[in-house]
Amino acid sequence: MLNQEQARAVADQYPGLGAVERAHMIKRLTWCQYDDIAGHLPPQGDILDIGCGYGHFGVYFTSRFPQARLWGCDPDQAKIAVARLAQNQRRRYFAGACTEVPQLPPSFDGIVILDILYLMPPDLQEETLAWAASRLKSPGSLVIKTIDPGQGWRSLLANLQEWVMVKLLRKTYSSGAFAAGQDPSIYTNLLGKMGIACRTIPLPGNRTPSVLITGKK
């Protein structure tokens, strides 16, 4: 997880961010396991962040790997407006679903999908993964972070947290579903049929039963 210094360094890339928003961003960033995630992506080339939100991961990744170019897309226009505060020549953010953004490059060296699949109905999950597989270069790396729904009370806690963010606080955008995450093996089998060999890695130290699915093409 990011330490306070790393979190502040990311927040510093958002000029004009208010003091309250900045404090909230730093707090949230200390929960993020971006260091674990980044190590599974190529350190250079074009990287796509599907459902990038405020663009935190892109800021962290391009700061750590100066040879990388980060492209982010998210259907939540308010979050993209914040992400664009940190936009530069190596970080570009677009409002809209990844399948509907014509400015994106035709292919990517790495694609990351963090904590959004369970906010999509299963058919849209499959459509998004198929699109990502078709845009991934060979060789290329795909990284997915999601929640394992089969972990008892920890899975219920994760769903409760998402309900608060989606339904109560309306801080998280849902693409027509809620708590729709599937067993990780469903994703790995599906991606295997698309030519991407995957493995599942538990994320220790996380309050929710999060897993990484890492794939190579």
C-alpha cells in the first residue's frame, strides 16, 4: 500500500484541488495497493486504465515509470474533470466507456481494470474483457483487481462498502449493476479462451477479499 509520502506525491499532481478534497484523496490513496499492481505491467509503452476514476493510478504509475504513457477512460464525467487536473503529455483522460473513445490508440502494451467489473452486469463484463483482449498487444499484460465474492463475511463487508459509495453517497458510478462480481475462475477461463493466460493472486493486507488476475498475451 502507498505510504503517506507516496500518497502526498500523487495528490501534489492535482493543482487547484481543495484542501478537503486533497486530504480525502491522500487518505484513500493510503489504502491503495498500487505498488503491487504496477509490478505486473510493462514499465514502458502505452498503458490503458479502464474505469480510471480520478486518475490516481495513472499518476502513480507514470511517476514511477517515466517511459510509460497512460491513457484513462471513465464514464463518470465529474471524476474525469478531476483526473484532467493531473493530465500532461504522458497522461491523458477521457470521459466515456473505453469502447466509445475514438482518441485511444489502436493497441496497448498493458491494460489495467481496477475494481469496476462488479459494477457491471455480466454481459457487459464479458464485452469489456473481450474488447480489452482485442486491444492488447502481443506480448502484452492485463491486470484486473476485483473482489472474490466467495469469501463469506469479508465479501459481504465489501458489498456493504460499495453500497454506501454507489447508492448512499453516490461517489461511485455503476454501469447498471451492483455487487455483480463473479468467481475469479470465471474471468480466467473466459480470458483463456481469448488467448490470455491468467493466474489469480490474493492481495494480503486488504480489508476486503481482493484478488489480482494477471494475464499475458
